[in-house]
Amino acid sequence: MSDDGELDLNSLNDEELVQQVHDDLYDGLKEEVEAAVHILLGRGWTPYKVLTEALVEGMRIVGVDFRDGILFVPEVLLAANSMKAGMFILRPLLIATGAPRQGKMVIGTVKGDIHDIGKNLVGMMMEGAGFEVIDLGINNPVEKYLAAMEEHKPDILGMAALLTTTMPYMKVVIDTMKEKGMRDDYVVLVGGAPLNEDFAKAIGADAYCRDAAVAVETAKSYMAKKHNQLTAN
Amino acid sequence: MTLVNLKPSDEFEFKPGQGKVLLLACGALGREIVDLIERNRWTAFDLQCLPAKWHNTPDKIVPALREKIREAKSRYESIFVLYGDCGTGGDIDKLLAEEGIERLEGPHCYAFFSGQETFAKTAEDDVTGFFLTDYLARHFDKLIWEGLGMDRHPELLPLYFGNYTKIVFLAQTRNEELAKKAMAAAKRLGLAYEYRYTGYGELERDLKARA
């Protein structure tokens, strides 16, 4: 403790400090998370270790409690905002240090829909898990998805929608990919509050991801399959 | 069926617990439904509402609807559900298909108050519009401002509303107080304000067909 009664993060050992980052992420304390990231880096931690052990693990706990109905959207948003602040510090360092890459994802909210909270969270968690993420933003027509796939050659296409009225547009994108003979070149993951597994199956997506943590796990497992196929060939 | 033993000048007050057709509705429509029943002197209806705050947690709607339907089915001639899809991703429709029950047409109350066709026509221009109905204007503070945690964390405002450009107030009644509230909500969110009077739209039409 410091003289004014506040916890001095510098006084904590590494293990305690990482635990504290998890707690501060959970409580949405952005400045504290930023400070802890700087301290860990100062102690010689690699940016990748800080990212995975402190930030990503902290957000995983937040995700579990959100799924279990212990945390609600506002708290998750505050936590995500804190993680974003930590990521902001780490991103250039990760690039400079050549952290391991899992794969590449193009992600965007579909045409007619401007909701991006979930999509942004998925993007951030995917980045945290080592994916390169190209975020197309909101209200994306099929042409924009196609152009991005052409330009960036991702492994995964992620589509998000929050509205019952806009989620059918995902099928438009997938059908267009089929018409162009490019559907099987990509893993297509879909997500958003009104979606479910049946819907994902019906529109021809590879998987429905109910939250950011599931998106990361699903993406990783598809990348592992792809890697195994390439090794076998 | 309309009431015939009252003079047109007599007040008609809706009394729950009577009527052969159960209207199972979102609480956000309760006031409007009662108003329509009383204005039209419909005696066929009974009304039960589920919490309107489930607007923010749609996964609670279907299990509660199922329970209400199963509990009420034997006691009424028919049941009519007054919900849109309301963010359930088709789960309300799946349930109603299993139970053989109809609901109001359309994805949400914005569409059936505006009229499905009108709503579809303006959809592109309204893509950055956040809709308020009378109910949402009346309960903006509780349901939206506090419900989304912006009272405790105003810093969340740009995360929730950063992509919106306007509030579109779809008014069911010509009520100046509500219009002022909707305008104040727009100001608070830093958005432009647009007023559209819709009346009760297809809600009235669909109830009339079952009265």
C-alpha cells in the first residue's frame, strides 16, 4: 500500500501483479491496467507474455462471468475498454518483436447494421490470440467483403449482425462466395445476439460463435485443422 | 365482438381476467393495447404482459412465453402474441409454430407501428437511426440510460451510440410531453432528432381482426 492507502502496483511480485491486472480488467479500471502493463514490460516481460497471461486471461475470466450471467454488458464494455488501452501499448511492441501469428481474419458487421460492440470485442480477442485482424467496420455490402478477401487473403471471414432484419444478409455474402467459387477458400464464422447454430448451418457458415471467447477457440481449432491438413499433404 | 349493452357515451373500462382471447404481450405495448380495447369497446380480450425490460435481454422472452402459453391454453378460446421477433433470432416464431399460435407480423414494434411497407421503404435512410416509441420515450431513463449503465459510466456513451446519427421518435399518440422527452433523449445522446407520428399502425389492424 502507498501512503494514501492506494495499492502500489510496483510493490507486487509478478504473480500478484498479473492477478491484479485480472481484477482491474474485471472492474474496468483502465488506468490501472495501463500502469500494470508498463510495469510488466519494465520487468522484462515480452509483450506477448503480457498480452496472453495478463490481458487475454483477464478478459477470458470476464467472458466466462458474462456467459454465466454474473457480469452484464456495461461491465464487459468497461473491461474491454481497459483491455483496449493495454493493447494500445502492446500492439507496436508485438509487431516489432514478431509475436507468433495464428492466422488472418477479415471481420465486419453486415449491410444495414451499425452495431459493432460484439464485433469489436471479437476483433480484439482475436488479435490477443495472435490473429491479424482486418476490421471492415459496420454496414458492409457484399462487395466490400469480397474486395477485402481479395486484398488481404485471410484464413477466416467473420460476419456480425445484431438485428433480426440484417442477419439474413450473411447468406447473401456466403451465396456470392459460392457463386464465385471461393467459399471453400475461407472459414466463415458468424456471430451476433439473435443468431444461433441452426441459423449458421442454414446459411452455410462454418460455425456460429456465441461470444468472443468461443470465436477465438473456434478460429484456433480451424487453424489447427488447416495446419494438420497442410502437414499431411 | 364489441360491447352492445353500453351507450356510446358510456365509459368503457378494460377489466383483466375476462375475455376469451388472451393477448400475451410485451409490457411495452400494454398501455397501447388497453387504450385500443377501451376505445373500441372490445370485450373479447384478456391481457397478460411480460416485462418490457426484457427488451435488453431477449433470451428471457421465449421461456417465459412458453410457460404462459402452456398455463393459459386450456382457459382461453385462443391466444394472440403481441411481440415482434424482438432479437430472439426466430425463437419466438419457432415456439409459436409448435404451439399453433399467431403473433403480430414483423420483426419489432418499430415496424408494426410504422407499417411493414413503410418501415422497409425507409430502412436504408434509417440505418443510423435509433428508434423510440411512446413507451421507450416515457421510460428512456430507466430502460436505456440506466439499463445500459450510462448513468454509472457515461464514458460508455460513444461505445453504444457512436455509430448512430439520429433519434427517430415513432409516436403512437400526439403527446407533447413525450415528444419533449424524446427530444431531450436525443440531446443527451448527442444525436439529431426526427419526429414521425405513426399512431397504432398494424397493432390496431391485427387486434381488430381478432376482436
